[in-house]
Amino acid sequence: MNIGAVAKLTGLSSKSIRLYEEKCVISPPSRSDAGYREYGDTHVQELNLVSRAKNAGFSLQECKEFVELAQNPMRTSREVKQKAQQKLNEVEVKISQLKEIQQQLTTWINTCPGDEGSSCPIIEDLTK
């Protein structure tokens, strides 16, 4: 099938599919005599995996590793779980950092009068 058909099946843009091919995230498609890419069911599976992994916060390199694991009949679920656990740990750290940012912004907003005066606790705190 051509890239347009694969794009429709996966919900990815043709540009994204070409990028994943260029970065060797997915296996390379065969080429027709005219030089057009020809994709198969395996490519659709790989692209769906990449799309779902990206949506879960994994980098392209991590997506490539997942594709390699999916293709490896000798993989262990332990390897896959470790990658997911590592990503969850990273997300939890980011959430904690975002909560700290949220708390600081809330404090600033609650202390700033937001009026026509030049006195601003936000600027004062930032310039300490």
C-alpha cells in the first residue's frame, strides 16, 4: 500500500511516516519499480506502536527501541516493563516540578493586587 493509505490507517501524516523511516524508527519499506514506497501490515503495526508510544510521552529513540522489542521474539516482558517504569518515574518527576511551578504562580497571583499601582509583589519576588 502507498503512504497515503498508511497515513489514513494510522492517523499519521505522510511527513511523520517519512521522518520515522528516515530516523530508522520503523523498518524501511520496499520500493516499487517507479521508486514509490510500498508499505505492508508490519509497517502499519510499527507506525501504530510509534504513534501510541509517542502519545504516552516516549521519545523517538525510545519508540525505536519499542519497535525493536516488538520485532524481537526473544524479548522479555521485564525489558518492556522497565522501559515503561522508567518513563513513569520521569513523568512523576515532571508532575512534581509542575506542581511546584503551579504553587509559585498561585502565590504570586494571590499576592499581587493587579491594579494601576506600580507596586508588584511578583516583580519584587523575582528581583530578590
